[in-house]
Amino acid sequence: MLRSVWSVRSCKLGDVLATARFLSTSSTGHAQSETAAASVKSAAEDILYKPEHIQMRQSLNKIIEQEINPFVDEWEEEGFFPAHQVFKKLGDAGFLGVTKPVEYGGAGLDYSYSIAVAEELGSINCGGIPMAIGVQTDMATPALARFGSDKLKKEFLAPSILGEYVSCLGVSEVGSGSDVSSIQTRAETRGDDLIINGGKMWTTSGTQADWMCLLANTSEGAPHMNKSLICLPMDLPGVHIAKKINKMGMLSSDTAQVFFEDVRVPRSHIIGEEGQGFTYQMLQFQEERLWAAGAALVPLQKLIEETIKYTRERKIFGQPVLYNQAVHYTLAEMETEVELLRALLYRAVMLYIEGQDVTKLASMCKLKVGRLARELTDKCLQFWGGMGFTNEVLVSRFYRDFRLLSIGGGADEVMLSIIYLNLQPPPENGPADQLPSDDDAEKIVQVPNREAQLVLPPRTQLANLSWDELAHLYHRYTTQVQILCAAVERLGHVTDGGWEVCEDSPYRPSSPCLVYSFGVGEDFSFDDAVARRYGCEVHSFDPSMKAEDHKRGSSQPLSILKLDIEEWEWDVLPPLLHDSHLSDTKQLLIELHQCDGCSRYDAEQTDKEATKERYTTALGILKDLYDAGFRIFWQHQNPACRYISKFTLAERSGCCELHMIQTKITQGTK
């Protein structure tokens, strides 16, 4: 039975997982599981991996050792590996779509299985082939799997999962690398077609690919809203492979420069909604960076082990090199660093699976793996002496290959910027010399957080997402800061008793200014507090009263809009907000109560989370606000809700408070 399951040519991922579940529940299965676990070097992997993961890795390792590693040296020498041949073997075994939808040939598993695959691909004796496989599974196809039409998924995704197609990603250009928004390739609409002109650089698998996931400008306008992802067959007239790039490392993976000259494709080849390509491309960055860290763990570990073995055998001055304190201390430090990277990666993956935003942690993983790979390969190579300077040992190959990790997929410097932008904002009661003066208190210095730009799909796509996908998007969106403001303009915050004025806010609105508040009943305590503290004119409105507005003072340009959406207001406020004129609103404070019972907490209550319809409505509102120019500059979970951090994602409260700034009218000074 086991022999047939683990057959390299016929094994299927479903069989692997089913067998692992059987083994884990039987007495002999426990022994088998222990054997499987022993093949995974670090006991720390038990934190993330179950018997199914380990069985899957063992099956993949058999393919690697029988079908890939015996030929790596030859492929490295030729500067080319047969991607169609290798991908077909992996596709037949189910390893090119572990997280992809079942209906298109995938396994439909969570992202921990993708990381398990990435780690085991590190057993390949080079960096180029795992990189090409990662492009196929985690770079060129995620957006198609999530947002593409059924027709596109059948035409491009399904054969990519089976390994019948090789895919590539067309984002970077000669003058546009990390700055994705600056790409120049254009796709102009002519009737029902797109005419594509431009070029792409650093295209992994570009000389072999059957299709490209192409990012191109499809309209004029803001650079984050004028791009689309397009499924582009690579055999169309006008697609020119300009050259195969001669690289210092990753030799077995072909990298191409590609030009497009009046290439015609149907407009139906656009993935998802036109103009949302930048958004779709940003969504998969977390997985791409986590995958890169995972794929490096095994080779880094292997290099340490190979170096220990070599330095134990190689002697200098009558004793093994390994016995020198400087050598074994260095190797001990490197082993520690690898385990620290593993712990960081596993923590990020577990939080990601739970639906939390791991932009910062994923960027830390990418930064750490790039720097560690450079340091570890350099130090190990040094201990190999003259042999390390040859092409005959693994350490020199990874010394070349892994130099890319600090450049590709976001350079180290970009990762540092992202990490900084995702740090908690500085205390509002900072040093006096950092607070804005009276003269510049109303000036706003805005710094877009590129990693958090427009993370929501179009409203038309929301209804097609599953409950888990909706919850994931909502929690991710409402825990991000999209723009940083030098002068924090927070006028209020939510407490157990409702809205209160921030006593520590350095911002002082001009007098008079207008506060427009949706209240509950006749409770306008926040409005009154703002009016008393700042002498502001306040306009309060309670939609439940269905009466004339409560007005205090004359009409002024709207400075603050405060929304409090809970219970019945979900039916009243969304259309009211949609019809409201927000063009002159400078600041928006919105409190979203997703769980019905947060204000009347009951430990026995089972209906703890919002419905799918409520998540769809909330995401639709936030999408409308983004399109209207509003950006989140401060956020926190509602402390009045006792469901925070108490349950899993499926039960976690969606109650949150968002402070948004209107970017269209707050450039420079208001």
C-alpha cells in the first residue's frame, strides 16, 4: 500500500494527506509518523506542521531526489532546466496548487502547506529551480486564482496547476523595479481587445513560459488605480524575447527581457476588474515573501552541516579546522540565526492563517533571510578555503544564488521602509519640540504606505468571496495604516462609555469648524465635548429619529464626520452614506460594530461574529470611502467590545474604530 502511495510517478497529494491521517490514528501510524518527523531536522517544526505536512514533504523529497537533483549539475552548466518536464512531474503529484481551489485541480489547503512545500523545495541543490517553481505557485497565479473569471481559470490556472503550462510574471521593467506604480507598459482598449506595447525585465522562466501574468497601464489616472493584470499568451504575434539575461547566480533558471509590440489580446483576459491590477499585485506580496524565507531554510541548514563535515576532515597545523574556537563558534552562531529565522517565519505563517495582517512580519522575514543568506554563505565559504572558490562545491553555488535574496522580491532597503511604516505611531505626547506649533498645527505631511494601498477588491467581487476570505480581508484592512500624518489630527476615540475627546491631541481645529455626527438616540455627548473644548460648531444627526437635523450653529465646510454603525444602523446608514456629499469632508471617524452583542456581552452567547452580509456591507462602505479619497491614518479595535482576542478569526470581533483623512483636499494645508 505504501509503495503505491509513494510512487514518484503516480503519487497524488490527496493520497498523501489521506494516508497521513490514517497513519496518525493507528499504532503503526504513530511509528511511521515518528519516522517522518525524524526526517524534518528541527523539532520546532512541530509548532506548525502536522503529520500531513511531514508526509507531504517526504513525498515531494522523493521526486526531488529521483527526478531533479541527479540533473542539477548538468542544468546549471547549460544555464537552463526543462521547466515543462519538471513542472509536469510536480503537477501530476499535486504540488503546484496546494492552496488553489479544488475545482481547478488544487488541493484547497491553508498556507502552511505552501510553506511546507517551499521548505522541501530547498532540498534541490541550487536556488534557480525552487525560485522558478515559486514564481509558478506564489507569484504568477494567486491573483488569477482569487479574482479571475471562471473562463480564465480554466484556460490558464488549471493547466498551470497540472504542470502543463509554465507561467511567468511580468511586473518589473528596465526603469521600474521596487516602484511598481511607475511601470510604463500600456494596454490600450480597441473595441473588445487590448493592444499592448512596452517591455518587461528580469522575467523568470521568460524564455519557456506559455503565458505571462502581465501588469500594464490600462487607463490614465492615479498610478495605483490605472493598472490591470492580464493573462497574456507568450506565443502571440508581437511578443519578442529580446534576450536571455546572463546572471551571476540562479544559473539553471532562465531569466528574460521581453518586448511587446502591438500585441493583441481580448479584454476578457483582464484578471478581475480593470484598474485593480496594482491592488491584486500587492495582495500576494505577503505570501511571496514568506515563501522566499521558507525556501531558504533547508539549504542554509545544509550548508552548516556540510561545512561541519568538511572542516572536521580538513586539517591545518595538525588538527581539524573545526576544532578552532573561531570556527565552531561561528557555526554555532549561524545555527542560532537559522532557528531564529524559522521561529519568525512560523509565527508569521500561523498569524497569517488566522487572518491577521502580517505585512510587517513578512517583510522582516524577507529582510532577515536576505541578510542571513549573505552572511552565512560568506562565512561558510571562508572555512572551505580554496575549495570554496571553485564551482565544485555546494557552498559556492549558494553563495552566488542567494545574493539575489536581498535584491529580488523587494530589496532590503524597501523591506526596512515597510517595517518602519508598519511600526506603531509615535506617542502623541512626545517631546515638546516634536509637537506642531500653532502656526503649522493644521499642516499635514502625508506619506503613503504603499504596502497598504487599496487592499480591497472591487465591490462587484465581494459577493463572490467566501466567508473566510471576507473576514480575512476585513480584519486585514481595518488593522492597517494607509497614510502617515506628521500632525496627528485625532479629535476623538472610543471608550467603554462612548466617544470622548482626546485630551492629548496636539491638533487644534480652526474655529469655527463643523462636526457632523451620526448619533444614537439623543446622545450627542461627543458632539458636546468637541464643542465645549474647541468652540466648534457641531451638526448632529440621528437617522433613527427620522426627524429634522439637530443643528448647532451655521453651515460651514464639513471638517469632521463621525459615524457610529451598529445594530439597526447597518440598514439605515450605508445608503445614507453612499448618497452623502463627502467632497468637503476633511476627517472621518467611523466606528463599525460587527458583532451584535458587544455592548451586552454574555459569556454563553454563541452568535459572536458578524454575518457574511455584514462583512460585505462593511467592505463595500470602506471601498466607497477609499474611492472617495479617504485613507486610514489611525486605527484600533474597539475596547468596548469584549470579544477582542478572545476567539479565533471565525469568532473574533470586527468592532473597530477607524480615523480617516481626506487626501483630495488635504494636500499641504487644509
